[in-house]
Amino acid sequence: MMMFETLLVEKADQVLSITLNRPEKLNALSPTLLDELKSALETAKVDEAVSVVIIRSAGHVFSAGYDLSEKDWIISQFPADFEHGVDLQQDREDIAGLLDYWLEMWKFPKPIITQVQGPCLSGAGELLAVSDLVVASPEASFGHPAARDLGIPPTMFLWPLLIGMRKTKELLYTAKSISAAEAQSLGLINDVVPADQLTDTVNTLALDIARTPINHLSLLKESTNNWYENMGLHTSAAQAADLDAVFHQSPTFKAFFDIVRKDGMKAALKARKKRFG
């Protein structure tokens, strides 16, 4: 058993189960959580006793996205600390590093199944994007509320490839969330099952997949991923990361963090809700 600050990890029957364990923070993605997730996956990568990885979370929210607190800001420059905006070049480098994190996870050689029991928002969509299979309960929802004013996800959640151009634009322009049922109909997730059956369903799926030899699973995953990489996944993601840095220079982005600097995060979120709903 590996011990972590933000994760619960256990292994049984060729399956490694990783639970995001920050329910008091709505399982927001912090640098510590991402570092620990990377460490757990690196260990699983070379462990011949692991064929499949399940990622789930504690509490009623899968993940609210990237942590917005200064202590756990996901990259090096907390915008509220910069009256005239963050340094563009440093921001570009930071976002490129974040993108590399997700693309490395995309290349993880074993199947990753993500289990979603509640809202899966903004940065958490990046985790969803690099997963192989997704099973959700009817209470799950998916979206990028931050699209209006806080940034572009470097991976674009692979939405243009997974759900198409028009739906991607609709979700980004409106920043709305969609239900699990709609996400399944769009091809964003694989299945929706009742909440009381969710864990058993995912465990059964993982055990079924684990019957396939590990080397075959790796080849099957790589051969599928190649189609998306040959369509320009890496180039498009790098361009999105650059545009995210440009986004962070916008007056609306700066205005949000001006309020954070003067009155705190709660005041900024309250003003944001008044403006965007």
C-alpha cells in the first residue's frame, strides 16, 4: 500500500484503484495531488501485477477542477500577486509544462478507467480527457465554467475530437455543464449507471479488461491513440496552451484577480457569479 497526502491507493486482482481524497476541497486538483497521481502511475506503469487503473474520488463531487487558492495554485504565478498581470513568457512555460503532464498521462501504457459520481468541471476535464474509459452516475455533470473569464484548458478536454466542433463551441461559449446522459449521447463518456451500482460496475469492467494480457492492452491503447496523434493532437494542444497564456493577459481575467487581491477569493467568486450566473 502506497501512502499519500491527497490520494488513497490500493491494489487487488491486477487492478490499481486511486481515489482523489480531498473531499473538503471538492477534490480540487492541487500541485501535490498531481505530483502524487504521477507518482502512483509511474509505479503502476512498471508493476506487472497491475493491468488496469481506476481513478475515482471521495465525496459527492468528482472534482471542481484546478484549485483556485494561492497555496495550491497549479502553476508558478498566482495572478492576484501581479497588479499588472502575470509574466507572459513564464506563463507560457508553465502552461506548456501542465500540458506535458496530461500528455504524458495520455501515453500511460495501461488502461485508465475514470469513475465519476458528481460534477467533473474545468481542470478535472483534463483528467477525463486522458482517461481511456469513463463510467458515471446520473448525478454526474461535465463542463468548463471557467471558459467565460479564467482560461482555456490546454488539452481542450479533447472535446473537438470526442464531441465535435459545434458542441465544443457551444459548451465553451456558454460555459454551461451537461448531464451524464447527454455526455454519454455525445460520446464523452462510455456509460451511465445508477449511483448504487457505480463502483461495482467499474470494478467488474476493470476485472474484465484485466483478463487481456498487459502487453496486448498496451498495444491496443497505443494503436488507438495513434489515430488522434496523427490527426494533430499534440500540435493543437500546444496551440491551445499558448492561447491560454494570451487569455491570462485579458482585462476580464485581470479584473477577477484584482478583486481577489483587494477583497479575497470569496468576493471575486461572488462578483463573478453576479456577472455570469
